[in-house]
Amino acid sequence: MRVLVVEDHALLALTIGAGLRREGIAVDVVTDGGAALERLDLTPYDVLVLDRDLPTVSGDDVCRGVGERGLPTRVLMLTAAGSLADRVDGLDLGADDYLTKPFDFPELVARVRALARRSGPPVPPVLRYADVELDPARRTVTRAGRPVALSPKEFAVLAHLLARPGVVVSAEELLDHVWDEAANPFTTTVKTTLGRLRAKLGEPPIITTVREGGYRAGG
């Protein structure tokens, strides 16, 4: 999952970004609406966390821009205005969800995850392949009933592959959806993470490397 956070309060923007990354989410952060539209034109995002009151280009206009571009990105609008009229107005602009400041961070995470599920093809609430089970809501992985401790990035990679069993997923796609702009596409980040993930899952292997193609869950 890749998320764009647009918030002009720099400390809050960095706090949201850091918190979402701890949840294994790839996050890019900008502080004005013009930069947000530039990012949306260049990068496919699952969810846009959008402050309504922004410099350069307002959050309302950014939200309209998502609709005008026909992007599948889901929009979670943040605002200090919490009246019913404000919420209805935000949803009428094209926002998919609305969260009033101040908010509890676990609620923000839950809403982002819920919107991300709506941005792509439906996936089961629990992902399974062979004797491996991944529960996105509980953030747990088991193999043959035994818990497997994964880092946030390892969890996100496994979830992305299990959601597409048998489909070859390129390293570039994994970088787009699991890592953020800080990732260097010329490093061995994906290969290294896959190696650790395979070691933790054990034998027989669950993830197959497809020569000059990428990776897939299954043989």
C-alpha cells in the first residue's frame, strides 16, 4: 500500500508519515496542494490523506483534481472543522472518508487501511496460501499454525504477493507499493527483504523467483 500525506503543518505531517511507516505502509509526504497534484500525476497512490486547508492549491481543489484525473486513489480528508455541514461538503467534493482533527492515530490507520482495500480488487479478510495465513487486521502471520514474526516491510511484501497468488510481481511493482520515495530503485532492497522473508517462512518455499520477471506466491 502506498499513501500520500498532504498536510501543511510540518510536524503533524512528519508525525503521520512516521506513524504510518511503522505500520508497514509506504508513505510520501508533501506540505502543499500544488506539490500533491504533481505527485499524483507521477505516482499511483492507494490512499490520499488530505488536509483541507492547504497553501498554493486548496485541499478542496486537490480532491476535485483526483476525480477529474479519474484516479483510483481513495481520499481521506482531514480538517479541524467538524460540523455535519463540513463533513457533507467534503464528501460532496469527492472525498471517500472524513476525519476531524484532533484524531486518534489508530483510527487514522484503520481508515487508511479500509480505504486501501477499496482502491483495488477485493481481497479476502485473511490471505492464505498452502499452510501460510496472513491476517491484515491483526497484523499476524502463521505457518502451519505457528506464528511468524515479520518486520513491517516483510509483512507488506508478503501481503502484496498473497493477494495475487500465482501472479508474477516485479521488483518495480513492489517498490511502488511497499516502499516510498526514500527507496533507491538501484539497490538490492527488494531482493534483501525477500531473502529475509523466505528464511523466516522456512521450507517448503512459498515465494518463487521468476527469472527476469519478479516474484510470486506459489510455484
